[in-house]
Amino acid sequence: MGRILLVEDEVFIAEMIEEALEDRGFQVRSAHTDRSAYAILDDEAHAFTLLIADVNLGVGTSGFDVARRARELNPELRVIYISGHAAHLQKMGVADSIMFPKPFYPEELADQVVALLQG
């Protein structure tokens, strides 16, 4: 179905999202820091269909920054941000991105991903 790069600094949340996506047939690669996300993107940006990035990654840059770098390397990459703070999407987000607000059930996010990639 597609490969997804998931960037989420909270390991437990990342594991739940990863499981929900894999249950729907997606291959998921997770990064828990901006630095690891950048390293993966530098090596494999074109291998991914979708980036799911938490906006607040704790230390370092934001999910917005990761998405901008990802789009530089792969302009066709779809982007979904996950955050409890959706206010800055228009100002900070990359074009044609989606904000999926926290809190959510991982299955809801997986349903959104299926709809986005199959629609």
C-alpha cells in the first residue's frame, strides 16, 4: 500500500500508531527525534509515500521543519501532522498537508491515512 515515515517523540504513542498502520497493510519506519528523521530522509526520502509528523518533537526542530526538509527531498510526499495545537498549520505547515488533532485513537489516524492514499 505504501511506506510511511512516522516521526513521534513519544515511543508508546509511536508504537500504537505503527501497529494500527501495519494492521492496514502499510510499512512503517519510525523516528523518535528530529535528528533520526533527517538521517532517514537523507537516505530514503523517495521511498516514502507519506510522512506523519508530530509537531512538537521535544528537543530540536519541529515536525514542521522535518516536513519542509522531506518535501525538499521528495516533493510528492504527502504529509499529516499530529498535534494538540492545530493553530499554526496554515502559517507553518507545508502545502497540501493535513492536521490530525490529538488526542485520537490510532485506528482513526489509520483510517485517515487509508482515505488519503487511496482517494
